[in-house]
Amino acid sequence: MIQVKIPAIPAMTYPIIIGAHVIRGITKYLPKNTRNIVIITDKNVKKLFAQQLSKHLKKLGYKILIIAIQAGETAKNRDTKAAIETKMLENKLDRATVILALGGGVVGDIAGFVAATYMRGIAFIQIPTTLLAMVDSSIGGKTGIDTPQGKNLLGAFWQPKAVIANLDFLNSLPKQQLINGSIEALKMFLTHDKNSFTYAAKNLVALSEGKLNILKTIINNAIQIKAAVVARDPHELHERMTLNFGHTIGHALEFVAQYKILHGFAVALGILVEAKISQLSGLLTVEDYIIIQDVFKILGITSKQLKNYDINKIIAATKLDKKAKGQKVRYILLKNIGAVYQQEQQYAHVVTDSVVKKALLLVSGA
Ligand SMILES: NC(=O)c1ccc[n+]([C@@H]2O[C@H](COP(=O)([O-])OP(=O)(O)OC[C@H]3O[C@@H](n4cnc5c(N)ncnc54)[C@H](O)[C@@H]3O)[C@@H](O)[C@H]2O)c1
Ligand SMILES: [Zn+2]
């Protein structure tokens, strides 16, 4: 027998730059000898920022191709990926090409996946333009697309060369999108950092109004948590699962609502239910649960919204969760605000359907 021994992949690091106008310094983060740049974006973001960025880079001597996909989750599919790749191939772009993923999480996920597979992998830079993408999806190297069988079922771990969070991009983001992103930040704080949670809770109104100084602190705090978790567990074998808090029920709700609910809003309701499960399991105190409930109320999210959905359908949809093993669905549970429950290195815990149902009934006030 002949053994193939591949040397361990060397550790890699990449910078995350956060601030006003930081996009101006982008060339510092391009690999040396970059000539060809593909800006992958969506149709909304193209008008807002891509053309301007392209002009700036052209002036500096780079060859630029802009590829703008349709805006929204439905574009995150195989056909769109193939169309992007065809354009890049037709333009004879080689391995030294750099992709800039300029947009929200949809653009980041699909552009990252193109980067992961084009000529077996090329460099890319994440330039998130939504709050959700700044605090969550642009960091950590998860890339992918949806199929009719489910969300994010095809993809790769492929890390960017840099993440540039240019805060002024958020000025044009609608309030609902700001709230959508702030929920992922709150998830990060609930599972890892009580002080950041308290700060965010106190500043939620300013945050949803897009106050940049508040946004900057919250983005900074969230990114620090995500970056540290990803460094400890890049491939989601253990601790990274904690960032799924609220998502088992959240994803089930999205499925039942046929994706007509924004992801963050579904996750917010998921957080309420999963916090209630944590309380019913004897982990989280009632006082902590009420604090969480009150914080979401400020964002206009109340548990009563759960009443719009059939509880049995939600429970059936939880079986599709990636953490499920057979019919046993596993949940991330909170020990208290700022910390998850962990037992013998395990972060995901089996919860019976009857406890989940009880939590759903209690939260919706049925
Ligand atoms: N890879 C990961 O780790 C990870 C983590 C969380 C979520 N995600 C993925 O992220 C996606 C959701 O991302 P999203 O919420 O950013 O959605 P999105 O990319 O669809 O953006 C939301 C909307 O905002 C518009 N937009 C973007 N930037 C704007 C700006 N600055 N001003 C005005 N409008 C702007 C877009 O055109 C779009 O219509 C999902 O596909 C989800 O699966 C990935
Ligand atoms: Zn999420």
C-alpha cells in the first residue's frame, strides 16, 4: 500500500478592516501582481457602489469586470453560479484574478463559492454592504448556494484574503435590513458576551436608525466574537455550532413561511423559543428570558408573531436541521445571557419534541 501524506495546511490569517471610508484603502489588501479584478455584486448594489469602485480601481490601472446578479435569496443558486463562471471564462480570466464580493450575504456566499472552485480556487475579498454580512456572513469562510432541496446545501469553506467593512455603505440600508442584521449580532452576544449584549440592548433604537458610531461598536464586538470562534473551530466541528443558536427553530420557521420572512426575524423568534427551551430545561432563569423578550420587543419582534404558524409544521421542519441525527433534533441552549450550555465538549443537545412543543405554545401565548 502507498500512503499519500499531505503536509498540514499552514495556518492562515486575514485582516478585517472596519470603519468609515476604509474601502479607499482596498489596494493594500489585493495580492501582489493583481491585474484582473471581478466585482461580483447584485443589481441594487451595482448602482449604489460597484460602478464607483470600478472607476476608482480602473484609474489605478486594474482591469475590471463587473458581474451583477439579481438581488435576493432566489438568485443564490446553481444557474447564477454557472452564469458568473461562464462570464469569467469567456473573459479568459486566469488564476491570478481576484474576486471582490461586494454586497450582502447572498453575494458574499455565491461569490465566495465561485472563488473556491474557479480554476480550483482563486483569491477573493469580502466587501459586505449589509449589516448582516458585516457582522456574520462575510467572516469565517463559509460559502455556498441553495438548491430546491434546501438552503446552503452546496458550498465550500474558502477564506477571503480580507474583509473590508466600509461603514458608510450602511447609510442606504433600509431599517428592516438593519434590524435583520442586528439580530445576528444579538445572537453572537447572547451566546458569548453579556457586556456586549447589555450595550446593544441599551442602544437598539439608535442602531435601528443607523447611527454609525453605535453600529461601529456593535459590528466590532460581533466580529471579534465570530473571528475568535472561527479561529478555534473553522469547520464547525464543535464550538462554531453555538452560532446556530436560534437557527433550528428559525430555519424551520423560514421553511414553513416559504422564505417570506426575513432570516433575522425568523431567527429572533427562534431565539425566543430556544431560550424558552433553555429555561424549561432548568438552565436559563425566567429573569434572563424576560430580558431577552423585552429586547426583541424594542425591535418590534413579539412572540405573538409565532401564532401565524402551525406549530406541528414547525416541529416537522426542525427535522431538516443540519445538527439533527435521524429524528433526534439537537439544540444550542443558553446557560445564561452571554454563555451557552456545554456538557463534555458537546454544544448541541437533544431536546424532545414535547419540550419543543411546550416552548412553542408558551412563547406564542397559545
Ligand atoms: N456564510 C455565512 O456564514 C452566512 C451567515 C449568515 C447568513 N448567510 C447568508 O446570507 C444571506 C443573507 O444576507 P443579507 O441579509 O445580507 O441579504 P442580501 O444579500 O439579499 O441583501 C439584502 C438586500 O439588501 C440590498 N442591499 C445590500 N446592500 C445594500 C445597501 N448598502 N444599501 C441598500 N440596499 C442594500 C440587496 O440588494 C438585497 O436586496 C443568506 O443567503 C444567508 O444564507 C451566510
Ligand atoms: Zn443566521
